[in-house]
Amino acid sequence: MRKGIFGWTLAVRIVTREDFEHDAQADKVCREGPYHRAGAAWFVFDKFNQIGQNPGFTPKWSDKPLLKSWEKTKPPLGWPRETDSLCPRCVPEIRQQILERQSPPRSPVHGQTG
């Protein structure tokens, strides 16, 4: 021990590697505690949200309710993508062909029209 400038006693301590390792472990525990508690809280919250869900909204123009987000399906990814839609220019042409009986009414569904 030695006397400081103002007569205070100063204790000089040598910091070892074990001190740093102990601090790192304490820091890890302090960081991971809230992380695990938040995960557990979210698990419980999610389970409570699954109880007694309301059915989907049914619009006036539909006889079935709209699908919830987990009930919806996504199109398969990849190349080339296959879609049922037609380009804006092709729609009037296909309609005209169907009205003139040049192609069957189900041709946009079953064939490559556009």
C-alpha cells in the first residue's frame, strides 16, 4: 500500500487472466438470461394466441371466408415459373377467340394461350 497525493491509501492490485475470464463469464450470463427469458415468454404468448381464433373475414362477394396467413399457399419457386395469368394484351384476344368459337372456353386453363 502506498499513500496517494491527498493522503488516501491506494491499493495496487495486479489483474490476472482469470479476472478477465471471470468477467467474460459474468457478461455472458447477463446477456443470455434476458435472451432465454424472452424466448420462453414468446413461446407462451404464441400458444395463447392460438387458442380460440376467430374465423376469417367473409367479404360480401364471397361465400367462403378469406384464408388466414398460415392457410395460404405459395407458388413453387424455380425457373421457368408456370402461372395461370395472361398478359394484358392477350386477354382481349383470347376472349375474342372464345366468343367466335375458334377455341374452347377451357383453353386458357388447360393450354398455353398467351
